[in-house]
Amino acid sequence: MIKKIAIFGSTGSIGSQALEVIKAHPDKFSAEVLTAHKNYELLIEQALAFNPNIVVISDERKYNAVKEALAKTDIKVFGGEDALEEVAAMNCYDLMLAAIVGFAGLKPTLKAIENKKTIALANKETLVVAGDIVMEKAVKNRVPIIPVDSEHSAIFQCLMGETRNRIEKIYLTASGGPFIGRKPNFLVNVKKEHALQHPNWTMGAKISVDSATLMNKGLEMIEARWLFNLKPEQIEVLVHPQSAIHSMVQFEDGSIKAQIGLADMKLPIQYALAFPTRIKNDYPRFNFKKISSFTFEEPDLKTFRNLALAMEALEKGGNLPCVMNAANEIAVFAFLKNRVGFLEMTDIVEKVMSEVPFIEKPVLSDYFESDAEARTLAADIIKL
Ligand code: NAD
Ligand code: MG
């Protein structure tokens, strides 16, 4: 049986690597749906190479270009944001790889869950914003959510065979990003060119900046909270610059399981697409002789205040993680446009978190409203 994969966000870093995995295993997977926001040229190229059933270009202005380029094929072309949900509700695919970046991934993922499709989840913001609703819907519709984020994939893998055993705590490992050990007097001058250079992983622009500010680890704490049903105090971040141990689970007998591998996103992507099977591949193997030591340290919460803010959001819950996420998306966007400095991103997030009214038990519409309010406020602060 060939698994039909719908890649939402196929032109991104995760989406492109997923296509490499699909290409390497044509007997196991086919690309059924591909979607992109703006990068229509790459979407066309991918469509011609993989011959999917459907492509979606969510930026409507690029629809004609895609339609024309694929006119001689029988690939169906959809345009506009609503088409993402429309296609997510279709029956033509088996598994959605949720690889859109940011809040924009929430609606199509919810639609796929309602449509009872398995989700391979890269889009962590979906769980940060509305983890309670997403997980509740997944349980109700009996939909597995298989993590793609390397740390969460590691934890998920450690939990295999442990269904009856409770988690005491998890250790989320962090590389520390490109500015590990740096202090505010250095960070104040950091430009996007520095921030985009991650030591161990090549990723999309937004997550690269989040990794540099450690917001990424904060988002991942909240993601872990929902995926594995944990209390905030059961989640500990450990800086592990070698990025060899992708994360660890400690059980109630004190035993700890770790998952180790090369820092290559194709591994967790392949695991999620093929779950519960492990597929043989010929990627390079981890070599213990090449790493002289595994080191661990505590994150520097005073310098990387985004992580402290995310911990506060995790602790307080309600709409606060959603508000934080929205402010952070705007702040990162402004940083990538050279409109705000590296440390200013944190000031913006902090201010927005303190100003948007707190809602303890939000419903879905509250999340959309809080997201919009936080974005407007952040944009006002930056004068975008
Ligand atoms: P990316 O920026 O490289 O790609 C994002 C994709 O989303 C593109 O296909 C783009 O067309 C699409 N997109 C962007 N804005 C959109 C919008 N408004 N509407 C619809 N589609 C839109 O991002 P990435 O690095 O591939 O990351 C994707 C997601 O996976 C993020 O949530 C990220 O946190 C998560 N993730 C990424 C990595 C990694 O190594 N890149 C690792 C773990 C988790
Ligand atoms: Mg990660």
C-alpha cells in the first residue's frame, strides 16, 4: 500500500526534505497534495517532478502563474487561503504533513483532524496557539498526531513500548543556537545574517531566528506539554550543544531513555511518515568516535528572556501562549526586515503579553481574536 501524503508547506525546509524522503521511497509514499504560499516557482517545479493530484498556492496573486504552468498536466490547481482548508477536507490523501510555518497552519490542520486524517506535525505553532482544542479534536476523531519536531520525535520514540508507564519528566535538549554563551552587550548588535546561521541545523528563516533567541525551545516546551499531556514542572530544558541526544524521557523508576542520531530532519520526517515502521535508508550513520563528549548546561534565562517568557506562558496557559506566539511572529518578521533589533524582539513580546486581556479558558474563536489583537498591538509598537 502506498501512503498518499499531503504536504502542507511543501516549498519550505521541512516540505522539501519530506519530498526527498518520498522520492527515495516511491514504493511506500506518493505526494498527493502540495501547497505553498508565495514561492510559486518552486511549487511548479515540485509539481512537475512529483505529479501530485492537487496543488494549492495560497497567495491568490500567484494562482494564474501556477495554473498556466501546469495547464498541460492533469494536476488540479487551487488558489487562495480558503483552498487550504477545502483541500484538507478532501478524501484523496492518507496523511497530512503539517509543515506550514506559524499560525497559518492551524486551520488546515484542524480541518484534516476533523477529516480523520493522520497528522505528521512539524508546525509547532499549531499546538502553542490552541493545543487544548487540537488534542481534544484529535482524541475525539481518533487521529494520531505524530511529531516531526526532532525533540518531540525523540520523546515519541522513547515512549514506544511504554504505554502503561508514566512519564516522570522529560528533558528537552537545545543546541543553544548560534549565540550560546553570548551576553546582551553582544546580542544588541546581532543582525539577521548572524541569526540565520544555525550551527547544527539548516531551517526556514522564522525557526532559525526562534532558535537564536531560544523562543524555539519555549514553543517546544508548550508543544511537548500538549503532545505528551505533561505538567509544566515535568519539562526541563537542557542545553546540549552537540545536538546528538534529541531529547530524553525519565520514567517513574528513575530510568532515562534517550534518542540519539545525526542532526538531520529527514530522519524524524521519515519516521513520522512511515510510523509505526522504521524504513531502511542509506543516510550517514552517527559516529561516536567523532564526538569526544556530550555536554549539558542550564539555559541562560537572563540573557535569552524569550525562553523565560515562554515558560510564563506555559505556566499560566489560557490564551497567553497564543498571544505570545502572535507577538513573536510579528517581531521575527520585523527583525527579518531589519525593522527591530535582536533584543527588541523580546521587549515586543513581553509588552504584548502584558497588554492583551487574559482569557483563562478560551474557545477557538477566542484564539483567533487574541491572535489578531496581539498582532495589531505588536505591529503598532513597531510602527509597521
Ligand atoms: P519554511 O519557512 O522553510 O517553510 C514554510 C512553508 O509554509 C512554505 O512552504 C511556505 O510556502 C508555507 N507558508 C508560509 N506562510 C504561509 C501562509 N501564510 N499560508 C500558507 N502557507 C504558508 O519553514 P520550515 O523551516 O520548513 O518550518 C515549517 C514548520 O516546521 C514551522 O512551524 C517550524 O517551526 C517547524 N519545524 C521546522 C524544522 C526545520 O528544521 N526547518 C524543525 C522542526 C520544526
Ligand atoms: Mg526542534
